[in-house]
Amino acid sequence: MNIQEMLGNILKGSKYLGTFSLAELLPYAASRHLNGIAVAKEGSREFYLAFLNGEPDGAVYIDEHGSLFGDTAVTQIHGTESYVLCEVQPDIVDALIMGSRIFEKTHLRKSMSYIVPEIGLKSKGIGVITLTIRRENNPQNGIRVSLRKEGKIVGSDITTGKGSVSFKVMYGDYTCIVQERSQSVTTFQVKFDETNPAITLDL
């Protein structure tokens, strides 16, 4: 049985507590010292957060390319997902956390709030950036693209057949990390503003 099937079986037999955004989920779990697992599904992507005594201590991310655990899994969270939360026995949650422990909780908090504008900031300071990845003028499909600002991942997705991904972020300077299926990584510096919403990056 793989991790996806195991988690599915755990949740099938667990008590459903509700559906939450990430911003709602974290304080809800903390206030109730909850033991449980939350799952968000977006297409082929699945995000799991494991809560022990109200703390988000474990994370699993699954897509067609495989599974990520712990801090690496957290970097794939956009903060816009909708999570189904179930109450789960603490010993089961603890066993899951052993293989998926989150050490940098700040990553999770940042992914929760990155698209929220700062107080007093005009709405024109946020927009949608579209990045197109090409090699020899050919769009590259199925490539992992992540945006990082000040050392924090603020968006991560896989390119479409047109070689593109889009993120809703603040205007500013970003580091773009492109990870190919061969696991080779290329880094670009991009500047995003209202005059530059679409950027093509050539590998």
C-alpha cells in the first residue's frame, strides 16, 4: 500500500470536522488542541497536514511525479487550497509525523499569508504573473516552477502544455526556480509589475 492509499484509508474511517481555508484551519486546530489530518486536492495534487495537539507537525505532498514530505512538502502549498479536516487518533497522527515532520513552521505561516496585501497597500500592488518556460523556442510541459521572495517560496506549480504557470503575487523582484524532470535546476531573477505581467524564460 502506498502513502496515498494509506492516508485515504485513515481518513475514510475518521470523523469529518469541516472544510477550511489554510488561514482558518491553523487557528481552528490550535484552539481545540486537535489531533487530526487535513487534506486538500487540486487536480492531480494532494496536500496533507497532520496536526498533533493542535500543532501542524507533519506534511505530505503528492502529485504525478511522486511524494514530498515535511518542509519540502510545505513549499508546495499555495495558501489558497480548501482543506477537509478529519479527527484522527493521536497515535496514528504521530506515526505519520515521524516520516513527514515539519521543522520550519514559518514556511507554513508564510504560505498562509503571502497573497494578503499589507495594510494600507493599494490593490494595484498585486497581480497575476505568467511565466512561460521554453527550450529552443519550444514550450516545456510538466516542469516544476517555483517563485521565491526573500528566501520564502510564494508559489509553486507545474507548467501546462503551453509551458506556462501563473501566480497571484505582489509586484516586486523574485527568484524563479525551474526544476526539470531530470532534477536539474535553473534559477532566474524576474521583476514583476503591471507593465511586465508575462515573462518568457529560456532554458
